[in-house]
Amino acid sequence: MGSISIKYELYLSETNQLINGDECFQLFERESWDDEQYTGRKRLSGRFHNRFIELDFNYLLEYELEIIIEKKKYQLPKTY
């Protein structure tokens, strides 16, 4: 599982990789709600959940994810 720091870094423990991001890039991470260990936890509200683009990495190949991100980055709203 990856972890995100306040220094705009994403650490991937599976690959022992540290990825540095642009300070304007924001990422919100949540665990899969289908997993048994999260039984009983509240889901994100619809209003809050709709503010994000949700990507399910379990079913994407790396090159597919790169294509999605490249296409979406020009369609995202500007931050306030």
C-alpha cells in the first residue's frame, strides 16, 4: 500500500519507490470498501465523493492508467 506525505511525495511500499509530485497536484486516497476489514465504516457522502475522479487500479494496466491521466489532466477544473 502506498502512503502520501505532506511533502508532495507518494511512497509505494510494494516497489520501494518514492514519487515526487508537483505541489499543485492533489491526491486523495481511500481503501477499498469491499474489503472485509472495513466492515462497519461509513462510506463517503455522495456530495463529497462526487468531488473526485475515482480510479480503480486493480483492473488497469500501467500504460492504460498513463493514457487516462494524460487525457483527463486537460479536462479537470482549475483549483480555487
